[in-house]
Amino acid sequence: MTALQPLRVLFVCTQNKLRSPTAEAVFAQHSGWQVASAGTERDAPTPLTRDLVEWADVAVCMQKGHRDWIRSRLKGAIPDDRLLILGIPDDYEFMDPELVVLLNRLVPARLEHMVARVTQQPRAAGEL
């Protein structure tokens, strides 16, 4: 990734109906980021796939179980140091103001610590 390429951030939750689509909407216009969201459940509107995870520079998981799902079912699709866990429980509705505040507080601060490392590593040859 060069300075001209946006950081590709994939938000992951279970159903891809509440938390991760909220995060995608909140950060859709974030300068320097390209965002997407997906869910670990098969019937999610956008199911999590190997292609999506390989596309991402960073996968932002709402809970530890989402990270574990990626590790076990999509082994090797993304390095462990590019998996971020927010610890946000499934207690919010889509665009819940409290969830929006929480995302705005957690995501930029935690991604900031990862960006330098991610920007120094080359992207995979099979970019989407």
C-alpha cells in the first residue's frame, strides 16, 4: 500500500445487519479509507468470504468470536496482526446513536496504531 491508496477496512459482525453496516456507514466518507462490511452467518446480507478478507488491509471484528471465525474458517486470509477486536456486543440497532459514538471513539484510535505497520507491508498480488 502506498500513500495514494486508501486503507481498506472490513467491518465484521454476525448478521451484517446492525453493527458492521453501521460502522460501514459511519466511516464511508472517512478520508483515506475504503470500507466494507460482512457477517459471519451464512444468511447475512453480505456473507464474509475469503475474497473479502483478502481484500482488506485490516479486518475490524466487533467481538472476539468474529476474529476466531476468520482464523478457523479462512485460515491465512489475513495476518493476525491485521485483525482488530472492538469488543462491541450485539446490543445495538442499526445507526444507534450510542453505537455511532462508540465506533467513533474506538475505531480511529485503534486503527491509528495499526496503520503504520499495515502501510509498510505490500498488498497481496490478487487485489480486488
